[in-house]
Amino acid sequence: MTYQAPVVVITGGTAGVGRATAVYFAQAGYRVAVLARGQQGLDETVAELQALGTQALACQADVADAAQVEQAAERVEAELGPIHVWVNAAMNTVLAPFSDVTPDEFKRVTEVTYLGSVHGMMAALKRMQARNSGTIVQVGSALAYRSIPLQSAYCGAKAATRGFIDSLRSELIHDKSRVRLTMVHLPGVNTPQFDWARNKLGRRAQPVPPIYQPEVAARAIFDAAMRAPREIWVSKTTIQSILGNMVAPGLLDVVMAKQAYEGQMTGEVETPGRPDYLDQPVEGLHRTHGRFSPKAQDKAITVDSDIVGMAALAVAGVGLMTLSKLRRLKPF
């Protein structure tokens, strides 16, 4: 019997985190299908993957269109074989105060970042549930837990995605499904999106520091696909943001108001009228890394959310026991 390498599908796979993830899976021996809107970016990515010795497939699709995602999934299984791993990495954003965002802009970010993940999940589950096997990795963000100013549409979409994933996970558990569902929450990453995103700030944008290389995200996504923990939190800042928001969300509101405005902007003036990727792909600029490599870190700690939860429960339990003892010792 001839061995067939497993198949992974990656949405948003032609740049940034998606492209780094495609390369990582290819190096691990997977056959890789990438979904994106722009044909030039797809062609360049497939050429890079093929140069690594893997079989690669380009599927031109807008994840906001459920029919296009479904057609892409059909093509992948027809040309590469059964899908073993599906990674939802496609996203979109607008950098602006909420008062400057139009209804159409907000809708578009939501359709790509949130509904795009829903559409990917539908296409993947349709095939995986029939075989009762497979793994779906949802690329999340620290912003799914702790929103920041100037990206209200994106933060809302990431939070909605997390809520949707939690609901679906419970359904799969109820059905005793062997399809695995996992989510990876990322910090600020050095990707080209900050040169593509629609920007109404007047200054060039950057991720909120500290910034990490896309390969950091790719390693965590591959790890999630292999082990399928409930969630993986990537970097100390992500862990701090999530736990801090659980403990003191009001305080973080104030901190974000003071720090995240300036933290998302450089001192450089934004080029007026430059192309952005909100409605159409930006051709000729697809690459893995952004312009922040000199200050981007290539390593980060990661932690499974369940481990953090168990530790938090243990600490809370000790605290409650201590309080109970203090109350018993207190004289009347």
C-alpha cells in the first residue's frame, strides 16, 4: 500500500501567519492547499511550497463567500485527497476609531474574520464528520479576550469566533465526535497586514509590542494540530492579557485607553490613498514577514489554557480555604 502524505488546508495562506504555517506543514511532510483571493499571491506561495518538495494546491476563494469555500474544499479532496487538518487563518481589519468606520467596512471585516471562520468550519466538518476524524485549528488572538481601541471590528470578530468555537466544541463532545477542535491565541505578529490594512489613523500602523515573528505562530499552530488542546496561548503578553482581563477588566480598559492608541502607531506618516486589502487583494506584496523584523522576537512561551485554568482553580481553592480558616479563628 502506497503511503499518502496527510493533507492540510490553510485559509489566508499566502501571507503572514498563514504562509508561515503553510511552510511549516510542508516541511513536516504535509501536502498543502492554500486558500486566498489573489492569484498572484497563490502562485508565489505554491511555488515556495513546491520548492520544499511537497505537493501544493492553490484555491482562489474569498472566505466571506461560503459557496467559494465549499467549492475549494471539494477541489482539495478531489486533487489531494481527504483533508486531515484545516487551519482558519484568514482575517481582515480596519485601523480607525469606531466613529470613523463605515457600516460597510465593519460588515466586511466581520464577514472575513468571523464568518470566514464559520464557513471554513462548515466545509471542514462536512467532510471530517463523515469520516469521524480530522483536526480543525482556529487562529485566534489575545484580542478575542481583551479588546483594544482602534480595531473594534476585528476585536469583535475575534471574540465572536471564540464564542462560536466554544458552542461548537460542546456539540462535538455531546455527539462523541472524534473530530478535534482547537484554538491558538496569538500576540502581535510581524506580518505585512499593517501595510495592507485600511488605515485611517494618519500614521503608519504597527502591532502592539512586543512583536513576534510569524514562525512563532506557525509552530504553535502545528503543535495545536498535533495535540489538539482546547486552546494554546502564545507569549507572555497573551497570557497576561487574558488572565488580566479575567481579574481586572476595568483596569485594563484604562490601560488600553492610555497605551494602545499610541502603541499601534509609528512616527511615520501613512501614505495617502495607498491600496488596501479590505475589498480586493493587494497584489505584488504577499510575503511572510512585515517591516518589523529588526525588533521581532523569534521565540515565545506557550501554555495550554487548561493548565492555566487548573492552576487558577488551585490558587483560588487555597485562597478560599485560607479565608475560611481565618473566619473560624476570628474571635467573636
